[in-house]
Amino acid sequence: MTVVVKLGGSVVTEKDEPETLDGAAIERAARAVAAADEEVVVVHGGGSFGHHYATRHGVSRTDGTTDPTAVREIHGAMQRLNDAIVEALADAGVPAVPVHPLSAGVRDAGGGLELPTGQVETMLEEGFVPVLHGDVLAHAGAGATIVSGDELVVALATGLDADSVGLCSAVPGVLDAEDAVIDRIDAFEDVAAVLGGSDAADVTGGMAAKVRTLLDLGTPASIFALDDLDAFFDGERPGTLVAGGDPDES
């Protein structure tokens, strides 16, 4: 059984403080991954690392840059965060290895993500836990743009035919107007009034973009808080289930 799990940037970092880790949260997540019985692929967001530099240089999923300094700074920050997370996973006994999207993927002229997954599949077969991250990518006709962790989750889950997908967030799920967790989302129209557009302060689009992206995934995905990560690995459906392409999933 293959599981793709994303650790949100707001979970693993202090998002308001540039390049500041949330060490306790990272250690908790690492212990949960270590206890999982499945083949696990880990993806993590940028938090106060990549987002800080992407915002400084005005780079997003749609706004590109041809400045090599911008590319190096964004990617370098994400490498530093990835190093910290891989190290924490290794300390917990997880056979974690880094995979950097800048060197593996590309966007075509229409903005579509092309991410070969053969290397990740082979890593899993050989007993490793691949750890990917939001990053900056070469983008045909636009220089380089951001690829979000959520986009990587979809590409990986599709390419690997994953059995389960989970997004560990700073909130216990998608919240309604009264801050109650929405149990299930089958279409964006179900939550459009609550989510509105993308969060302009987040270069990867915030919760609205997250839900839109997951609705395009054939495999149902769960959005939940760190407290529910162990339950997710135990096969439960904590938080919000984004059913997307499988309306019969319960």
C-alpha cells in the first residue's frame, strides 16, 4: 500500500518568522511516519523558508522570473528546510532520502506540471522514503515559477497510483463559516462561499487552491491537523475528505 502525505509549511515551520523551524511538530510528524506500516512518500510545504524568498522576488505558480539569483535563493531555502526534515525523519528511524523537484520536474508553456515519478517508485521499491518539497521549477516561456507541495502530491499520487493521500495542515480540516470542520467536499461549489478565492498572501494559493487541486485527483484525499496524523496512517479518514473524482467513496 502506497501513501502520499504532505506536511504543510505552516505545520513544520513558524510561518511568520523567516527560516524558523517548528522542531516539536517536525519530530511528532517524524515519529508518525516511522510508525507507519505502508510505503510512504513525504512532501512538505515551504512555510517560512521558500515562501519568504518567493514573495521577495514576486514569484508564484503563475508569475515567473528569469533571475538566477531568485531561483537560487528560493530553492536554497527549500533545500535547507528539506535537509532539516530529512534529518528529523532519519533520527526517528525513517530511511528518508531527499528528492528536489527543481532537478526532476518542469512546467510546459501552458503551466502544466511534468514530474516523472520513476525515481520515486524505484526508491520505494528499494526501501527508501522519498521526501519532496515545494520548489521553483523551470517553466517554458516564463523562466521559473513555483510548484506547490499540493501539486506535487497530485502528480505523485497519480503517477504512483497511490492508495491513500493525506494533507497534514495547521487546521483540523476545511472550516465552514462557523469554524466547524466540513466533513466532505465533492465539488468546489460546495465550499466556494466559505473559501472564496486564493489567499493573496500565499504564493501557492492557500486553502482554495488546495481544495481545487485535490478535486482533480482521482484518489480521495484527507485534510487534517497534526494531531490526526497517526489516525490517518491507521487507515482512518480524519478531518475533511476531498472526494473529487470518486463520488462513491465514503
